Amino acid sequence: KSGIEKHRLLDELSALSSIRSKYVVQVLDAIYEGGEIVGLVEEYIEGPELAPLTHPVSRMDVLRAIYPIFSGVSEIHTHDRLHRDLKPENMKYDHAGVLKVFDFGLAKIASNAKTGKLYFTKGYAAPEIFSVDSSGNHTFTKAVDVFAAGVIVLWLVQNGNLPTQLSNIPPQLPCVDFSALGLPISQSVTEILNRTLDADPSKRPSAEEVRILLAKELLFDRHKMLLTFGGQAHIVSAQNRKVNLSVGANAIQVGYDGYGFSVLSVSGGVRINNSVVTVGDVLNGAVVIVLQSPGGYPTSITADVSHPEVIL
């Protein structure tokens, strides 16, 4: 477009050519004229734009809406890039309902994200970008994108409205407490969302940290453990949260809290994968539980855990 610096087009090409993610628009080709790049051919996103959630919302409504946002930001950061202009207008759903991040005209390599001229979108800009260093440059970090993602979540759950304090330059923080919004989400999610909007960028979580927590919440009560003992199968799941297995005085109780499996109680001679068992031990993957039998011969119990995945 006329009046737009050509380096922004090159920045977008540099960012998108290096990022391969289902949550990020893909660049397909570059157009040159007179030896200079004049345009890009990008994946066409034909679906609707990101829109505020319609209330009342369920727990899954909220989690499904915000998981792709932090997944996209996490994968951008994994490729050592910063978006620097995250906002609802730069996100759309494709024909399969997958949320895509686009408009990388302000993208920078994360290890050298400084600029003398400041571009920002009021309301989504982190407070630290308004300060300049001794060279007069504004410095951007991954925490800037995390802040913007946190604001987008607030926009989603607040019917497209944001506190006026976020539009101050710099924004006036703190200005919101997610736990006070009456959302049907866990305390751990509200706490990490509050951290995304911390005035101190060093206290904000990484996008990947948020994504991992949201994935755990989305998979709540969806796991199963199969234990084979004495020729019988025992299932531990949301429908049967614990099981007791014993041989004489040697016993173990395994329980499921919706997030994972752990040892609830143990007595006598019990080992897991040849290690001593203690209450609270977490059981991941396939393990072998061994109960010492009264006659001195051990009894082995195989335990296999399912690993459901988040598909959004």
C-alpha cells in the first residue's frame, strides 16, 4: 500500500516463511516487480473474525476460545518471532473452525526486537513498550505478546469491552481481576490470566505455560488407567476414581483427580518400576506395580495410562 514502509512487508515475509503452525496464516509466495518485493500471496482465511463470547458461557466455551490464542502465540515465540500487534482484528477462523493469527507487518525476531518508531494498538499495548533505552529505542519482548493475548481474552469474555485504564498511555495497571468476572473456570486459570496482565513483564507467564495449563483443563476427566491384576482388568477414570489392590498386608490405592493419576495410600512391600512407592507419587505412562506376596513371590500389576490430546 502507498505510504507503508517496504520493510514491514519484508518483516511479514521473514516471519511467516519461518513459522509453520495450524494457528498462524501461511505465506505461499512473494511477488516481485523491478527486482523488489511488492506483495505476498497468503493463505486465504474465509471464516468469521474472532468475536466476543455469547453469554452465558460454559467452562468449555471459555477454554476452547482461549486455547488457540495462546497456542498460536506460543508457536510464534517458539520460532523466535514476536507478533507485536496482537488484537482481535488480526485473528480469524478458517473453514475448519481453526483460529488463525495473521498480519505480521510488525513482526520482529525476538532476539533483536527494538524500534525507534513506535507502532501500537491502544488498549492492547503493554506498559513497558512506552519507555525508551539510552539509544531512544523501544524494546519488545515475548511478554508484550503475552500481555496482548491476555487483553484479547478479557475482550472475549467481556462482550468486546475493555477497561478504560488499558487505553491510557501507558496503561494503568492493575485494572482487572479475572476471578471477579464470574467465569466458570478454575482458580488456576484465573490466576495465570491475571499474570498475563501484570505490570511487571518478568512476572508474566510464557505463552507456552498458559497453553499447557489450558490443555490440562480441556482434558479434565478425560483420562483412563487400565490396571491388570490377577487376570482381571480394573479401570480408573472419572466414573471410577480410585482402586484398591492388595496381596495380604501389601496394598496400594491409586486415584484420579481429573488431571492425572497418583498413589493415594500404600502399605507393606510395594514398588513401582523397581522404586520405593510413597503417597503422592504420580503415575505417568506405562508402569509396573509390584506387591510382595506373603510367600515371598512378587505379584506384578501392569498399569497403562491413556493420553488424550487437545484437538481444536
